[in-house]
Amino acid sequence: MTFSFRLEQPDGMAADPPTLRASVPNWRAGDTIPLGRDRTLRVVEVRAGRPDENPVLIVEDTDREDVS
């Protein structure tokens, strides 16, 4: 089963990508969403959508740090 989420930046603009489909239904602030080898989004806030809308994840881009 997959769950759909809208992604927004903290300023209210749509994030890139603007939506996420994931098997994880319970995102929390601090969780990270890997978008490939060089890009990760961090969940800042989770907002419940209206009954007819998908929940909204407020996200920010974060640089991936190399861990040696």
C-alpha cells in the first residue's frame, strides 16, 4: 500500500518534487527523504490535510554529509 503526501517548503511554496508516494504513512519532523545520491529532504513539520486532501509534509533541502 502506498500513501500520497503533498510536499511544501516552509515558505508555503511547492517543494521539488511537489508530491511524494511512499509506503511510510507516519512521517515525523526530523525524518529524511532521500531523493537520490546527492539530494535529501528533511521533514520540518507534518500537517494533516482536510478529509478530501493528502497530508502535507513541510520539507527543506539538506546537503548530504559524507560520513567517513
